[in-house]
Amino acid sequence: FNRQRDAALGEVATGLGLKKARDTSATATAEAAAAGVSELRVRLLGARELTRDGARPSAYCVLRVTKDGATGQEKAVKAQSRACASTKRPEWREDFVLEVASLRSRFNLTVHDKAQFLGKDARMGEVDVALSELVKGEEHVAWHALADPKGKADGKFTGEVEIGLTLA
């Protein structure tokens, strides 16, 4: 009975647009523990000149600390921002904390355009930052141009995203 109830509740939550909470835990490697680093604090500020196929997207971001089994980051750690309706200059002003197990992992932010009605959200560009480039306790705030290094974008896009990153 509990499985049926949980499945029904999951369907209701999905229908309401609610997402199941993801596990954001990670087990620290000796390297990360020795450096006193256990988390990445992310301030997602905003974007500028954001377009997809010449139109204003309803943009949201998926943030992740990449999986790196060789160094102890057994699984990717993810979070998602809210969507900003049809604008070239979305302002998210959201804070996230992602657990870090390895300083050899990378921070990746992917921008998506939320589908207006039914259909699949469109992948735009991404930002990728090596955690090893960050200094513990110092926030690094910068504008990052969106790129598509793997050729996975749905259409043409432009824009930059402003984020603040702090290892803690």
C-alpha cells in the first residue's frame, strides 16, 4: 500500500510542477578534507544578452559539481534555479550550497529555456569552472560567457551569466 501511495503522491507532485529533492551529499576525499573544503557556495546573480534563436528565453539554470570517481566524487551533486519569464536579462539572485568531495571536480552551470507549453525544455549554453582554480574562503564573482563545447545546445544562443563561487 505504501508504494502505491508514494507513487500516487509522486504523480500529483509532478503534475503540480514540484520536483523531488535531490541528494546533495558527498563524501570528502583526503585531499578536500586536508584543504578544509567541504562545500561550494554559489550565488547565481543574473544574465545579460541572453537569447535563444533570437528570442527572449524563460531561462533557468542547473548547477552541478561534476562526478569524478577517480578522485572520490562518486556522484554529481545538482541543484536547479527558478525560471525567469521571457527576458534577456534574468535576475535570479539565488544562493546554493553544493557539497564537494574532490577539489579535482568541476562546477558546471547549464542554462535552459523552459518550454512555454508542453514539450521539452531547450538546452542553451553552459559555464564550466575547475574547483582547483578557486581559493578557499574568497568569493570569485565574474561574468562567464555561455559556451557549447559538446555541441548539445538546441539552436543558437547568446549571453553571459554572473555567478559568485566560494569554496568553504
